[in-house]
Amino acid sequence: MACDLWLVPLVDVLCHSPDNPFAEEIATYDRALAASGLPPVPVYGYVPGLSGDVAPVAGFDYDALHLLRRAHLLQLCNLEVTPVDALGGDYEQLLEMFEQTAQQSHLVWHYDHAGAYVPVDFPAPLATDELLEGGGPLGSSHGLLRELEAVAPFVGIDPHNPPPPPEAPTRPTELEEPAVAPAYGEGPFAREQHVWLGLHQAATRSLAQGSMIIFS
């Protein structure tokens, strides 16, 4: 199944508009942040040409996303990071055995089809009842970037000099569509690398432009 990552610029012309389609979600995120003593979702002044648009930034398939999550969880638990051709029962066992570790990870603990990463720095994903009933745990773009940099060497990427990211999807991808093929390499971690590059592009632009990241 295909997955698109979108960037939503957190700018005044969108967030303060009565027609803001993300108003309910942002209000939920603000309540979760406040409950943890954190500042609200930031809103920036719109700067033409710099703030960006609501648009897809990366695309990949959900199995590949879980392969990268598996690699990161193995690394977090000081286990050997080995490639696999497809997801199997070992990933589910990892999630069960190391549930607490998984729930502290911005990369691992995130719903597939909803939820967001916001440019607010906090150590572990937030998970209020309201969040879990809606889009799932709320992640930090800062935390996601730190974890991507930590797992990069284990999947064959230099985090300080990564390859160029794949091209963003030219249109929204339907859930049941085949995902695009990995654009980077043909090695044992090619699918993980493809997802890493897309997430890294999203996280760095989220912080640089002041955008939130959403899955679709």
C-alpha cells in the first residue's frame, strides 16, 4: 500500500483562517502539548516563496516504512540490524517484547494513516486519550530527525552527507496503488534507505520552513 508524506506550513494565513481544514487537529495537538507543559503548535508569518505550500514531500510503501521502523527498534535494543525481504513475525515480536522502548520512539510509535509530527521539541511521542482516539500519537519533527540520524549508519547512509532525496509525488497517491520503487541503490537495505530519505527530507523541511508532517 502506498503512503504519501505531506508538509503543511504552519502559517498565519492558513492557521488563522476560519476555513482552516486542520483546525480541529491543531487544537487537539495544542491540548496534548499543554498537558505536557509544552508550547502550542507554532504559527509563523507567511513569507511568499519561503513558507512552502500544502503539498506531498515524499512517497513510499507502508511495508518499507515498517522495515525502517524495525531497523531502528533493533538498533535501540542493541540487537543486530539485519536486512529482511519482507515483514515477518519477528517485527511483531520486537514490538511486544520492547513495547516501552517502541513507545518512546518518534519513528516507531506513530499511526500509519493519520497523526502528525510538529516542529516542537519533546523527548517522546505524546499520547493522550484524545490523540489515540483520533490520529494517534503526536511526534516531534526534532525527535524524528534525531532518530533518523541515529539509525542511518545501520542501513547504509551517512547522516551527515546523505544522498539526494527521491522526487516528491506529482499527485496524491491512492492507498491501494502500488508505491514507487526505491530510488536509491539495490542493496539489502534499499527499501529502508528510500523511506529514510523521504522522512529525512520531510523532517528537515518541517524544521526549516515551520511545517507539520502528516501521513496520507
